[in-house]
Amino acid sequence: MNNIISLNIWQFALIYLLLIIVLLIMKKCKISQTKLLIIASFRMTVQLVLAGLVLTYIFQNPHPAFTIGYLFLMTGFAIFITLSRNREINNRFKFIVGLSLAATGISIVSFFIMAVVGVSLFNPQYTIPISGMIIGNAMTGVSLGLRVFNGDIKAERNRIDSLLNIGVTPQKILIPFVNKAVETALLPTLYSMIGMGIISLPGMMTGQILSGTMPSTAILYQIAIIIAICAVTCLSVFCSLYFGHKTLYNKRMQMSF
């Protein structure tokens, strides 16, 4: 297969013209998020350029400490971003969310790298990009699950108070909210799985094909990573909410919102 075609800086710069279309539509629809779009685009560009420089150095100077350090840094930022979007939950709940993200993310990454791919966890070529996909999706899933869970509890506050007054235990009240939040967090992954291969060629597969990998190999990697993403999303959201919701009531079955 042909080698990937490199983009020069002027070819690359053309892609930013598409943002002008987005800005015009946002202005037409009176969406007051133009500043956010500009900031997000700028931050994304800077962060990815810096990440590229760091990864280039790590790949040229492979060392276990660099790979593991990058993995833990990635996990730490995922926890920070998730918790910063859900400041209203209590500290015990936050600890459970952080622990769930770290434990499930690192466990799935380790299984994928060592058992499925069959290489060392210290191999930066595989560990770093795969960790990014797995932990990034876990972060998105947990953030979505927490938002749905907290939003539903606030919306149903009066009904929850009525159920408590007639003697229904907090666990029986909250478990349906947990179940709904887990389902909602899983749906984007499940819907994307339905259309893969027919409607869309996912990012990992596309990247491998562009770099010269045979489509048959790229397909196997893509199937494996999607299943891993589905598993980590389910596990991280379930652990965060199933164990986290228990911090909302005490041993005397009194709830605190």
C-alpha cells in the first residue's frame, strides 16, 4: 500500500476555513457559543501540537517511566475534567468516581495491550494511543452518566421526598436513576457500533489505513478497540454510580442531596 501523504502547513491551514461556516451558522441561529468555539479550537490545536511533540520524544526515547507516566497523567486529567463538570456531588462520591475511572480504565488498557495485542504495557506505540481512546471514552461516559443522574434527581426531588415519607428506602428510590444513567451513557457507543462499517469507518481504522496498514488488520484492531470502549464505558459508569449513589444516604436511611 502507498505511504501516507504528508500535509504541509498551508494545506493543513485550509481546514480552519470550515470553522467559518460553523461560526456563520451559530450567528444565524443566535447561538451564543462563538467564543467557546474559538477557545475550544485554539486549545485543541495547542494541546495536540504539544502532545505530538511529547509523543515524538517518547517514541524516539522509549522508556517505561515515560509510558507509565503519560498513562497516569492522562488518567489524572480525565478524572479532573470529569469532576470539574460535576462539582455538586459530595467528596466521597468524587473519590468513588475518580477511583472507578482509574481502576476500570487502567485495567481495560492493561488487558487490551498485554492480552489482546500481546505486547509490553511499556510499549509507547501501543499503550499511549490506545489508552487515550479507552480512558477518553470512559471520561465521556461517566460525565454523561453523572449529568443524567444528577439532573433526574433534581427534577424528581418532590417525588423522592414523598417516597421517603411513606417509608421507601433510599436505595430502592435511587437504583432506577442509576440504571437509567448507565443506559443513557452506553447508548452513544451502542448506536455508533450499529452503523460502523456501513455508514462510517471509525477513527482508529481510518488512521491505520491511511498509514499503510492492510484493511483486514485495521478491521480487527477496530473491532477490538470498540468492544474495549463499550466495556470500559459500562464498567466505569456502573461503578461510579452504583457505589457513588450510596454516599447520598446514611445508615439511618436519611438522604442528603
